[in-house]
Amino acid sequence: MSATAVRPCAVCGVMGMPVEGQTVKALLTVSLRLMVHDRYLFCATPTCAVVYFAADQSYHFTTAHIREPVYQKNPQDPLVRLCYCFGHTIGDIQAGTAADHATILSDITTGIRAGQCACDLRNPQGSCCLGNVRRAIADQANHR
């Protein structure tokens, strides 16, 4: 993770989290020439279109600039990936049973242990999705 300090998104005001430049580069659909800053933060606010913003808040990339839907921006869309490395979707969690959820967690954990995880590149937040998956499972259990 970069040494960028946590700063607020210039659009929504919620604190962003530092993300590596390689993550931003991997997920942008626009020319990388637009990536003129070397430090970016991730905005997880569902109601804000900004996904990445420059540490100095002078520039940002929105959901329209990202290769695929971002879980944090679409937390209820069943087609959106929750696990970007192994393809588990929000719908898998919503439709799944406790046994299905255990299988999903086991699949992700097994993949991580086998070195098959690439969350630093594939997950827009630039870090492991396992926490997001666990929270989604807990939220689903609370809504049943």
C-alpha cells in the first residue's frame, strides 16, 4: 500500500483509502495518459460515482472509467462480483445457503493459500476481498 495519507473524496467528503497505482492502471478503461498523478485513493461510498481520486484531490476517475462494476458502488446488484479473483457474485451470496457460503469462503481461502489470488490488481479496492465476502454473508444472514 502506498504511503498516501487517508484523505476525503472531493466529491462526497468520505475518507478514501490508499490504493496502489498498479490497481488503478489495471482497472481503467481510459488511456493511462490520464493517470497523471502517482498516488490515488479509493472511494467506497455507494452513492458517489468516484472510484479513484488523486491524493491532492485535483483529479478523479468514476465508475464510467472502470472495466467492470465495483462492488462498493453496487452492493445489491446480484451480477456484480464480490470476489474478483474467483468470480463469486453478490447474487451467489444472496441466493446461497449457509453451506453455499461456507463453500465460497473455503474456495477463496484455498485460492489464497495456493497463491492464485490477485486482489491487489483485480479488486478495485486493491486489497483482499475476503472481508467484503464475510460482511456480505453476515448481512445476508441478518436479513433472513
